Amino acid sequence: MRYHKVPDETIRRLPVYLRGLCSFPNDGSRSISSQQLAEVLHVKSPQVRKDLSYFGDIGTPGVGYDIQKLKKHIRTILRLNNTHCAALIGYGNLGAALLKYTGFKTFCVEISAVFEINPRKIGRVVQKIKIEDVSNISSLRKRGISVAILAIPALESQDVTDKLIDAGVGGILNFTPSYLSAPTNVKVVNIDIGVSLACLPYYLPVGA
Amino acid sequence: MRYHKVPDETIRRLPVYLRGLCSFPNDGSRSISSQQLAEVLHVKSPQVRKDLSYFGDIGTPGVGYDIQKLKKHIRTILRLNNTHCAALIGYGNLGAALLKYTGFKTFCVEISAVFEINPRKIGRVVQKIKIEDVSNISSLRKRGISVAILAIPALESQDVTDKLIDAGVGGILNFTPSYLSAPTNVKVVNIDIGVSLACLPYYLPVGA
DNA sequence: TTAGGTCTGTGAACGAGAACTCAATCACGA
DNA sequence: TCGTGATTGAGTTCTCGTTCACAGACCTAA
Ligand SMILES: NC(=O)c1ccc[n+]([C@@H]2O[C@H](COP(=O)([O-])OP(=O)(O)OC[C@H]3O[C@@H](n4cnc5c(N)ncnc54)[C@H](O)[C@@H]3O)[C@@H](O)[C@H]2O)c1
Ligand SMILES: NC(=O)c1ccc[n+]([C@@H]2O[C@H](COP(=O)([O-])OP(=O)(O)OC[C@H]3O[C@@H](n4cnc5c(N)ncnc54)[C@H](O)[C@@H]3O)[C@@H](O)[C@H]2O)c1
């Protein structure tokens, strides 16, 4: 492997590969070819090989990829070896749904802190987590929490983002419909549900 | 404007432009330049002009874009002139959050039907909508509902998708972590929250 | 009426990422 | 030990989308 900047698109596909591998029928075979992997995941096989080749020689020519080794390798690349703790900011409609969701553990991510501004919610215990006051965000650094999920009203999002960054957070999953300013060493991933939904009618057949 | 296939990326930006225009400070000026628009939305100004130019001459050289006209124009392109009714499939954690959300009306989309398989939920009235049995999906065609939001367990997603397509649905917003097979005339937009979250640790500074 | 400044629309250059292709590599069996 | 078939890794090509740059349209004011 030579030096290469890894495309963001590749990073985004790795979790998909990982999930595919986890749910792969354990039919005794220890290895899987890029062809088989590609079919399950609905991508092309050269894509799979190129993605994986960015990170060194993982596969074996003539054989394929060792399933267990590949899983471990992808986890290492994504830093998902040990469980990551994430903070949820905003326990509203969306926040509550996210907190109840158990699917994140496939990716070794676990929501381990919840912050609110509403006094009626602060102090309540939900899913074994005690909801804290939003001013406690500054404690995130010493608690080793560096990933945050933003599910608060758009107006407050930049303020809270600034606080998160001050507290050493390096990755933010943003559900609010606002653009968040952040230094380049902080990664912001946006999920804009409204925009995704608004795109659909365009693709409907005319007259529908 | 010549004939051009419009890039998907352009379509995806249009709702962002629309939302930006809606929240633009109404300081009396009737028009806005691509420069100003670009600043608000954090894109480059040639991008804005190119995106809009796919759909004919909307702006006025030397002046800019008439704000009200542009809003109307974008709505027309995206077919968001008259309210679109959408069906929500699955009233679980996520489905409930989506149904309560009022922000979709910015984009003239409204959830007007909810389907469930759980008998204890069927028949309940939530947000003025009566939850129906999933077998009623076939009635969507005559009700003129052609957009659906999938928020059910992954295992059932392909089955229900097939039913939705049979019922004439042409656009699906998919929250399940599975790949949905659909004919090319049906648009599927995926929102994979788990994958988005799993990407974040990769970008954290080493040692964090 | 015309000159000068502003801003759009668009062809062309550029860049990133996806798909293709094939030489190099490996397992296995003769 | 060597030949065969399978499969990777990576250089090349292709496709799509973004950025650039400028001609032309428009407004205003003298
Ligand atoms: N619910 C959805 O389906 C949906 C869809 C698309 C986008 N969103 C976006 O997600 C965000 C959350 O949506 P929601 O429906 O859960 O809203 P919500 O109003 O139900 O919940 C927001 C929660 O955040 C809390 N909050 C407000 N300010 C805060 C602060 N400064 N610090 C900590 N907590 C604070 C509020 O007390 C409330 O509990 C919004 O930006 C919304 O636009 C939601
Ligand atoms: N909740 C989250 O935060 C979250 C995050 C990421 C992904 N997801 C995905 O979104 C989907 C829904 O998640 P959830 O947390 O709301 O799950 P949930 O279990 O809370 O809700 C699922 C609902 O769908 C209903 N249902 C099941 N089969 C059905 C069918 N065939 N037809 C109609 N309804 C049916 C169930 O009765 C239930 O009410 C899942 O695929 C999940 O993986 C959710």
C-alpha cells in the first residue's frame, strides 16, 4: 500500500461492509471473496477491493478475505475495537427514539450520557441513564466522551456545538437542519431528514 | 437552458436553498444574489448559479434572484406546490418521533396515514391519525399517496417495500439498515443512522 | 442615449471517485 | 516441485460533479 488519502466515501462504506459481514450466513467457510461480499452489499467487486486495499494487504490472492480477520480489521480502521461512549444532547422526540435504539451496538457505540435544558426532564432516569443539565457538557472531556449526537432545536445548535467543542468533542452527528461551524479537526456528519424527504416528490412519475 | 440531466446532488441542494430562502431576513429587499445565497448556505456561488440554471433562466443578470419567485420556482421543480401526503409505515420509537415532527411542512409534506402490524397499536388515534392495519397499504393508490416512510424492523422491510410498490408508491424514505430492491422508476432514499454514527470515531484525533 | 458597474448563465477546465483490467500472488493437487 | 485456477492489489480509464472564467444581459445615472 502506498500513501493515499482515503476517500470519505470509502470510510462511509466500511460500516456497511462490517454489518454485512456480521449478518453473513456462517456456513462454515472461513473466507469470503470480494465478489461474494459485493453481491450482499449491492456494490461492485472492484469497489470492495479498492476500499480495502487502502489499508494494506488484507486479503489473500486466490482465496479472498478471512471473515473474522476482516471484521477485526475494519473495526480497527474505524476505531470500533473498544466501545465508544457517545453523548446525546436533547431528549425530545428524536432523542428518545435514538436512546431506545439498540442497533448502535453493532458498531460498538453506546449512548452513555444525556443532556437537557428542560428542568422537568433533568434528573429523570431513562434507559438507566440519568439526564443531566446541559451545563454539565464541560465534564465530557474528563469522562472520555468525544462523540456527540445533536437532537435539539435548530436555534440552539451552534451554541451547544461550541460548548461541545470546548469540551473536547471531536465528532458530532447533527440532526438539526442547521449548518454547524466547527474547526477542521472536528468532524460533523449531518442527517437532514427533512431534505431527504423533500427530494422524493421530484422523482415521482409526472401526474402522480 | 439546453437539455441536461440534472445531477442528483443538485436536487438534494434545492430543499436546502428553499429552507434558506424561507428563513432569510425579510429586510425589504426583494431580490438576492447568488453570492448572498451562497454565504447563507455555505456553498460556492457558481454552484448556486449552475444548480438553478438547469431549470431555465430564473434570475436577472445585474440584479439577482427575486426571492418570492425563486421560492415558488424551487417548489415547482421539486413538486412541492401542493401538499404531498406521505404514509408512515411502523409506529415504533422512530415512527412516533417522525409523526410528531412539524418541520416537514416547510417542504409541504405531511404524514397522513400510519400503518402498523401490531394489533395493540392498530386503531389507536395519534396526532389525529388513526393507525391502520398494514394490509391496508393496498389502498394507497386510490388515496393518492405515493410517498412512504419506512420505519419498521429490517427483516420485514423488503416485504413491505414490495407491497408499497404494488400500491403505486414511487418514493420511499428508508430508515431501515437494509438494501431495498425496487424498480428504477421508484426512488429509494436511505437514511442509515447507524452507519453515520459509526463513521465518527475514525475522524477523531489519535489517542482520543 | 450611452457608459460603467453588477450579476447571471454556461461552456470548458479540473478533480474526485467508480469501474475496468491485468499482472502478481497464493493454495492445492498431481 | 511445478502447473492450474482463483482472486487480490493497483495502475488506467471513464464518469460525474464542482469550480472557473467570461460573454452577455440588465440597471442606473449622467
Ligand atoms: N423528530 C423528528 O422526526 C425530526 C425530523 C427531522 C429533524 N429533526 C430535528 O431534530 C431536532 C430535534 O427534534 P425533536 O423532534 O426531538 O425536537 P423536540 O422539541 O421534541 O426535542 C428537543 C429537546 O431538546 C431540548 N433542548 C432544547 N434546547 C436545549 C439545549 N440548549 N440543550 C439541551 N437540550 C435542549 C428540549 O428540552 C427538548 O427536550 C430538531 O432540530 C429537529 O429539527 C427532528
Ligand atoms: N430508533 C432509532 O433511533 C433508529 C436508529 C437507526 C435505525 N433505526 C431503524 O429504524 C427502524 C425502526 O426503528 P424503531 O426503533 O422505531 O423500531 P421499533 O421496534 O420501535 O418500531 C418498529 C415498529 O414497526 C412495527 N412493525 C413491525 N413489522 C411491521 C410491518 N410488517 N408492517 C408495519 N409495521 C410493522 C412494529 O409493530 C413497531 O411498532 C428499524 O429498522 C431500525 O433499525 C432506528
